[in-house]
Amino acid sequence: MATFPSIDPDYGAQKASQPNLRRVKYGDGYETRLRYGLNQNMKVWTLTFKNISETDSDTIEAFLDARAEDGTSFDWQPPGSSASYKWVCPSWTKTIPFANVATINATFEQVPEP
């Protein structure tokens, strides 16, 4: 299993959670909420690698391109976490604001794999 390169994203990374719940509303105003599925609360991270070297940006982009070819996941440890999880990156952008400097914006989606 491939591990994401050890290049840290900038502060301000954003984590999104949307638990998969089913809601049943009864006629008297009550409702019941039930978890749906085994992995019902997968995370999505929006990351920015700002003003990194062109070499680091090429490393990140080559890594993501290689995973995009066959859809394989990779290991990555989110900021502040002591464990790594499985992720895919469905989209990313690269901008080059200055010579030999680049910024990569990427979205990492957690996937339920062993």
C-alpha cells in the first residue's frame, strides 16, 4: 500500500463529516434516527499545500496521478491524528504563482478498506 509523501499541508485544512443516518418521522411529531451502514461517518479533508517547492509539488502530483490511473487508495495520517487511514483523491489543482513555487489544493476522501 502506498503512503502519501511526508509533505505537510498548510494550517487551515478543513475536515467535513456527514454521518449517514436514516430518519423516520412519526405522525405525532416524534422521530427516530438510525445509523445506516457500517462505515457511516467517513471524513473528507480539503487540503492546501501552499508555496511549496516545484520539486515537492511534482512529487505530490506524480503520487496522485499514479493512484488516479487505477483508482487505488493510499495511506495518509490527518493532522492531529495518531493513526493513518485509507484515502482517495478525486480532484486536485496546481497553481504556480512564482518561479519554482507551487500551490496544490486537494480533496482527500476516506474510503472503507482494510
